[in-house]
Amino acid sequence: MSKIQASIDIGSNSILLLVGEFKDGVFERYESESRVTSLGLNLDQTKKFDEQSMADSYDALSEYKEIVKKYNIDPRKIITTATEASRVAQNAKNFYSKVSSELNINVQIITSEAEAYYSAKGILFDSDFKKEKVFILDIGGASSEIIEVNTKTKEIINSFSMPFGAVRATNWTQKETVDEEFDKVFSGFSDELASSKTDNLYCVAGTMTSVANISLGTPSFDEVKVHGFKMTSLDVVSIYERLKLLSDEEILKQYPFLARRSKTIVGGLRVATTIFKWLRVKNIEISTYGLRYGTILEGRIKDEHLA
């Protein structure tokens, strides 16, 4: 028997909510929400969550709790995961203890391997693959995962997590250390990247779904149109070259649906376009079915996936 479930994905840049259920091999989505709260802000310097980011994240989780209540779901049953920023921040456990005691939402910090596992599980559920082996790119706020999967067996062949994403790249740009930091990351993962070259890449998460919506030209974020949207790597480079010349305020004015993501979209695009160059990517397909879909499909977080 199917049942309505809820999942929350607490990332380094945004917090996502999904409510829905799987019926006869089809996922019926009832709620899909995103709030940019920037938990990864200045994390490399402070090693702690920013006070305002924690306040914004608490408010988002409180709001999500009220949404979920409409479906008679116990907040303790929400499958809630946290990723790279939460693995790094020294005050993460204290913050999530407060969330647990006051909101009854139990946050589980997962490993980078788990990020790859659940993201792949979500994407594999609702994508039409022509090839037996494909590569997936998940650009987060503080880390980016590249995942090679077998579309027939639904198994991960290989995955690795690189310690940079939209928020980190933005912070490095502001500190004028971005070139040095990028060189460190790519030199450290040169072997993994060399074995991941691909013409076609499936992309998930906020940076690339936002870029797809920019390309579509829709005034508000249209998840239905974004899911399955196809672009070339040159399309993405063109958007990056244009946006990097604009201020955060100018980007927000042109694309109000970005909201606070307007501050990190250029950083995320720099990560994306540099990875495309290393992997020699030509074609891109966007999926909105990422980690939060995978966790609902799994129904729980496996013990071995806890950080």
C-alpha cells in the first residue's frame, strides 16, 4: 500500500521539501518547496554555521513542518538529511538538537557516498536513459558529486565528491583566492576526472536547475518544464559569461525567481563550466529528481550512510 511521505534535504545553500507518494511506479508530487538559507556561508573560515543562516534555516524548517502537518505526517517521520556543510560545521549537532527538541524534526547528517546513492536513486527512477552507463553531476553549495551509474542494474559504478560548490566558489571569489582553490581541487581529483570523461551529463541540484529555468525564460521557477530540459555545455558557458558581468542585484532584477540564489549562481556556474571542460561534456540533461526523491523512494536512511 502506498503512503504519503515527506523528505527534507538540508544543503549548504538551500533547504528543499518534498511531499508525495509512489503509486504503481509513478511518483505523485503534492508539495515541492525550496528556501535558500546559506548554511555554508563563510564556513571555510569560521568552521561554524552563521547565526543568521541558522535562524533562516530554522524558520524554513518550521514552515515545512506546518506544510507537512496538512498531510497528517508526524514531523518525526520526515526523512530529513543534511550534507557537506553539516559535516564540517562544529555547531551543526547543537543546531540540529534544537531543531529536534523544538520542531520534532530529526536531522540525519549523511556521508558524501550517501549523497551519491540517494541522488542517483532519485534520478534513475524518472529518467529515460538510452545508454547503459551514464554520469550524473550534483553541484551543491559546498561540494559537488560526480556519479557513474549503470542504468540497467540501477547500481553506482563509481562516485567521488569534490570539496567545492556554489557557496564555496562564491566565498573564494570574494576572498580573491578562487583560482588557487580551483587549482587545488582539480589537481587533487585529476585521476578521477580523467576516468569520467563523457559527452552527455545528467545534472541535478539548484545551480543547474536554475540555469535551465534561465534558458527557458520563464518568470518563475517551472519544475515541470525544467525536469528533462536539454542544453549544450556551450549554452551554459554563454549564460555564465553573461551573468559574471552583472552584479548580484542586476541578476536578481533579471531573474527574480532566483531570490537569494542570485548571490551564488555565478559561483555555481563557474564550478559547472570548469567541470564540463575537464569532462569534455557536450550535452546536458537536467533532472529535478535528486536526493530528496531518492530518500522517499528508499523510505529511510541506511545506518551505513550516516556521517
